[in-house]
Amino acid sequence: MKKQYTSAFKAKLVLELLKENKSLSQLAAEHKVHPNQLRHWRDQALQDFPALFDKRQQSVEQHAAHERRTEELYAQIGRLTTQVAWLKKKSGLDPDAP
């Protein structure tokens, strides 16, 4: 069975590794992780590090797109509600209609 580690655990180990207080082998032995795995996590963290600052911009853009889409959908709901009410009135199915 393959062991799975949480992202918090990985981040903690990579941070300890980057501090260079202990060697890669020492950290791997202490936490029972293969040194190659620890190396892979470190390399991945360093590769993805610049994207950390881009994600905020992406998040703002995604939020704005979500807000626009929500407004469009509410407008469509309003139009459809009006159409249904008109159809009920004209068909005689609306008990509240005069």
C-alpha cells in the first residue's frame, strides 16, 4: 500500500530542509521518508514557488468572473420568472390572476 502524506507534512519537511539545519538524510530518517521523495518535494516546491504570487492575481480574476456569471444568471432567472408568470396568466392556470 502506497503511503500518502498531507500537503502540510510535505511543506513542513521542505521548510526544514531549506533551513539546512539538518541534512536531507537526517530529515528523511527522522520522518521515515525516502530521501529521493524528500528531494522531489523540495524541487517541486522550488519550481512552483514563483507561481505562489501569481495565484493571488488568478484568484481575483476568477472571483470577478464568478461575480459576472452570477449576475448574468440572476438576470436570466428574472426574465424566466417574468415569462412564466405571463404564460400562467394568459393560459388561465394562475389562480391569483384576475
